[in-house]
Amino acid sequence: MTETELRTKGLIRTCPTPTITPAEGYMPLEQRRIFFLNLFSCENDNKQVIAEYKNAKPAVPAKDWYEAATKEEYTFCLHDKGL
């Protein structure tokens, strides 16, 4: 998938932008630190998602991922469901 497709599907977050008005001209140190930590975290998460979805993965057939029930589970299910 491309970055645009991932963004359309909501898999990539929109990273924060500073909310400083030109009249203020500065951001308090603690607020700046939190902003850049969030920005760094957001960008890294997005890069991981892009890397994960970059290459196509083969489909896994349903018969390969299920697990057969044990005799006790099967008997309990029959008893519990009244079959």
C-alpha cells in the first residue's frame, strides 16, 4: 500500500503541528519538549506502519490458522449448547 492509501484508511496518524501564533513568537520549554516528543513518536509510528505495509503479504488460508478442539472441549460445547 502507498502512503496515501494508508492515510485514507486511517492507518497513519496526522502528526501534531505547533499551535503558536505569530504574536506569541515562542513556546515555553516544557511545552516545546512535549511537542517534539509527540512529533517524534508520531513520525516513528507512521514510518513503522509504512514499512510494514510496503510489501504485499501472502494470504493465509483459513484451514491453516484454526485449531481443532480437544475431546473435552467438544463434549462441553455439545452439552453447553444442547446439541
